[in-house]
Amino acid sequence: MTGARHLEPGDTRKSAAKKGSDFLTFIRFSHTVFALPFALGAMVVAAQGLPAWHIFGIAILAMIFARTAAMTFNRLADWEIDKRNPRTVGRHRLASKKIAALVCGVSSLLFVAVCALLNPLCLMLSPVALGIVFFYSFTKRFTPLAQFFLGLALAVAPVGGWIAVTGQLDWAPIWLAAAVLFWVAGFDMVYAMQDYEVDQREGLHSMVVALGISRARTTALLLHGVAFLLLLGFGWVAGLGGYFYAALLGVAGLLVWEHHLTRRGDTRALNQAFFQANAAVGILFVAGTLADALIKS
């Protein structure tokens, strides 16, 4: 006698694991490595060492919820565009629109809720932070400055980390936020080169479409130069020492290597290398701030 195959418990677990893995791919959870180290570094500097564990844990949750809300909102905003882009054509198969909308709403509410557990300023600014990260998703429809708005969205992270620890704003996180803004705008400009033809066809805006690939490469290099100077400024304003500046030497080397890679013609390999290099930039940054704070104390 034949019939439909019954799912075993192991099959159910595999199915749930596959759905979870697909959803993490859908929101590019691995890209959390770009903003998170700068938020952690800001927290370490603000606390002049390791922050209180409960503050640290709540702040990490806030960042995860904010980024999940931002990425699901972005996927919803770009749903039809992504279907027409060969690079992103399979995204809508990883999660349904209904699930994306539900996760976006729940993550937004949880973000505000955990901000309320930190301090009044975090709670007050939480809707502003969500507004900034949501607004980015629409910018490529009307301005070539979309890469800068992405940079602004990620620049929220170090400011949020600082306020989570101190309950107030200061000049140091503003310097760091500006560095993150220019750093992200620079590497996203290179990343956007793979969508150059699609963006032109769809009537979407980016610095790459506005400048062309050659001038966009040069502009990205200049932006990373500005980002490095702003990181130096952050170290000076925050009173950081030799360990931080030693880490910045490594950051400078990575940025130079990144732009050496832009001379290659293989866009897919280039963007993989850029992902690895920019992840290393964040790791070096947080390692430098942590070493400086712990050894100094």
C-alpha cells in the first residue's frame, strides 16, 4: 500500500533549520559584521573598558532587532525590482512577503522595547533610528546619493552604542559615525558596480550610474581616505592611545588592498574579497579599542 510520506521528527527539524537558514540569507545576516564592531567599539570607549553586561546584552539585542527590521523592510520595498535583477532574482523564494512583513513589524516593536530598557534617550531616539534605516530603501528611486544614505543608516549603530552606555550624546561618537558613513558609502559604491546595467535599465539611481564605473572607483577611494582621517579624529577626540592607532595601520592596509582589487575584472570575486576585507576592518577597529581600553585600565 502506497501513500504520502509522513514526516519524521528529524525531517521536521531539518525543515525548520532550512527555513531558518534561508531567512538569515534573505536578510543577509552575515553583513551584521559591518556595523556591529563599530557599535561595540563605541560602547567600549564610552565605558572606558567593558560595559556592564546587562547593558551590553540589551544593546546587542537592539542592534539585531533594528537590522532585522531594516533588512526585511528593504526586501519588501525592493520585492519586484529584485525579481528582475539576476543577482537577486532568488531572494523572494527564501521567505514570503507575509513573513517578511510580520518579522519587520515585530522586530521594530522589539527594538523600541529594548531601547526602553536602556535609558530615556535611547527610547526617545529609537523611532528616529528606524526612520533613518527605513528611508534608505527608497533613496535609489530619486537620488544618486543612495550610497551615502546607506552609510547614514549604518552610522546610527556607533551613536546608539555610545548612548546605550552613557545616556547622552558626545562628539566622539559623531566623529565615529561620520567615519562609518564615508566608509560604507565607499565600499557600497564598489559593490553597486555589479548592478550598474540593471540600475540603468530600471531607472534607479546610484553614484555608479551618475559617475560611471571608472570615476566611481576613484570616488570610492577618496571616500575611504576621508573615512580613515575621521577614524584618526575619533581616536584623538576620544583620547585613545597606541593600540588603537596600531589597529588603524592595519585598517589603512586593508583599505589600500581593497582598492587594489578594484582593478580586477571579476566582479563576483571582487565583491567576495570586499566583504572579507571590510569585515576585517571592523574586527581590527573593535580589537584596537578593546586593547586600548583594557590595557590602559
